[in-house]
Amino acid sequence: MQTTHNPIGKAFSELKVRLPAVALDCRPALSAAGVTSVYVIAMTGRSGSTWLTSALKQIPGVGHPAEYFSESALRFHGDYSHDQSLEEHIGHLARSRSTGGRFGFKINPRRLDWLGQYIDLQHSFAPPFCSWIDMKRRNIVKQAFSFARAHKSGKWHDFTNRAKAPVDGPDAAETAPDFHPVEDRMVWHHLAMILGQEQQIETFYRTTGFQPLRIFYEEISDSKAQLLIKVLHHIGAALPDPGDLGQTRDGTRKLARDPRADEEEYRFCLRYADLLGEINLQRAEIDVSGLTDRISDMFP
């Protein structure tokens, strides 16, 4: 996996982390840090991965999963007080962010591709040492709108521990909804990006032979406890008692929603029903490059 422009490599270099000339097998560094198993949450953005990692952090023995390999977040995860190799950085990360010998992180397909220039993903994160979790969203239109509105508003998550009022109970205050109308062009841009990343990760699975646990955003509202049980079982973690699992609190909550948002999405689906129907039928195989050209033609 080679990329000419690699934001992760640039961020590592700025933090004085030496990058290997040949992709690194990081299993020795992980093992030396006491890690006996790893899990990777491969996700497309706005698919619920922040909720999932927040929930997993509250369960003993599953580590502190986060997006450790985002070019914008690297500086918050690591000790950069001295020059170091990538292997040393990963060792420190594993020692400080694992519990019970288990280390997890989430990453989107594009960043996974960038990371693959420096880490031998197939050998470093092969089963059974590593468990893969694939997290997507079935409703790609809502996902694209969520991306577009977050980019426009600058508000990506509502973290409950930052709320000014209690989250639970009948007297819980709800954040006043913000409505940020977005242009069709922006929604289509994000929709094409999501499709491209979905196909990118599916190519990775086929190439490596990895078989991920497949989970979906919609399960969060439908069956949170069942979703956590599936994930914990897949990564080989001990299953907590039902009462303990019920104590897991949401680290994020859905952003308050203005009724105008539903109307905006409804009108979008009406305007582009034919093309959206085509995408729904061919989601896994659709020519994303050709779709991007068609989008450009729609918005000259």
C-alpha cells in the first residue's frame, strides 16, 4: 500500500518519530509491551465508532480504544519528549493504552492505507492475534448529511460528560437543536467519499483474507447491549454480567435534531431518487470514479 501524499507520515515526522524504510512488523513491540491481543475497528466516519470506543473503555480488560493514527490526533497520543522510532512509539502507546493485555484502536480506510506504508498490516494485525471489526452505516444518505452538517457547523459530537445538565432521567435537559442547511453538492461529495472508503476496506479484506465482525450504526439505537456482547465475544474478552453491562453509560449522545433536517433529507431523496436507487442496488460495486464525474456534471 503505497501513497505519494501521506498525512500520517508527515505528522509523525513533525513529531520527530523516525519512519522505517520498510513496513514494520510491530508484533514484537506490542508483545514486549505486554499486549497479547489486538483489535481494530475499521470504520467510516459518522458510523457510531465514537460511541463504541467510549463504551468499550468502561469495560475492564479491553484497553482504551481511540483513533490513535489520525494525523490530527497523533500529537495527543504518545510521548514526544525525545526522538524515537515508530516501533518505540507503538510500544509506548501499547503500554499506556492497553489493559488486560488487550490493545484496540479505530481507523478509517483511507488512514489505514496511509498507515500501511509504515506498518506491515497483514503481518502485524493478522488473526488470531488481531480481531477486526467493520463498522458502517446502512443509511448512507443520513451518513452523508451528518458529515456535511458536521463540517459546516464544526460540531462533530455531543459528549455527555461535557453536558451542563444531567443526561439521564425525565428532567434531563436537551441541547437546543442547531440547523445548518447544506448544499446538495456537499452531500454528494461526502456520499461518494463514503462509498470509496467502503470499497477500499473491502479490497483490503479480500487481499488479506481477514474476516471482520460486521456491525452497523443502526444497532446502537436498536440493541446496544447486544452489540457490545457481539464485539466483546469477537475480541475474546470476558463477557460481563448483564447488570454490569447495563451500567455502561453513553459517552456521546445524538446531536439534537431540528425537524427541518428531516425535510431537507426528504427533499434530497426526492430530487435524486433515480441515482440513489442505483447506488442502493450497486453499493458494493458502483464505479465511484464514474459517480464522481456524474456529480461534477450535476454541479458544473
